[in-house]
Amino acid sequence: MTQPKTDLAYLRSEKAKAEQKLRSCQHREKILERQMSELNRRERVHRLCTRAGMLESFLVCPGELTDDQVMELLKISFRQSEVVLALAKMVHDVHERSNVQNPLE
């Protein structure tokens, strides 16, 4: 009769170890999710700053224009048929490149 108690104690011990490992892995998962979020935020901020700099390089006296004036200028610019077509082509090309399967696979 002592054998089943030993097996039961062993199983309980293994269960406790597995539960501890689960808690540890869940904690690690939360840490990794926060790191991913931080990296995504940094990547977005970098992209926004880079593109804002590009926009400002085309504006005359960008510091003197209000945000509303810049927005109006962008609305006017992006309504131009040439711009609409160029943007559509760029987006299409990006989608085609991302959908192309690697021929080596």
C-alpha cells in the first residue's frame, strides 16, 4: 500500500513543478508582449518623425504654417489625379511583392 502513496506524492510534486513552470512562462509571455509593444511604438514614432521631416523639406517656412494649413495642403495634394494614381500603383506594387511566393520554397 505504500507504493500508491509514493506515486501520488510524486505526481503531486510533478504537478506543482508544472504549475510553477506555467506561471513562469505566463510571466515571461507578458514581458515579451510588453517588449513587442514598446518596439512597435518606437518603430512607429521613428516612421512618423522620418516622414514628417520629409514633408517639412517640401514646405516653405513650415514653422509658420498651422496644422490646419498643412492638412489643407495635404488634402489638396492628395486629391490630384496624378497623386491618386501614383499612390494606388505604389500600394498595388507593395501588395504584389508581399504576396509573391519565394521560388526556392
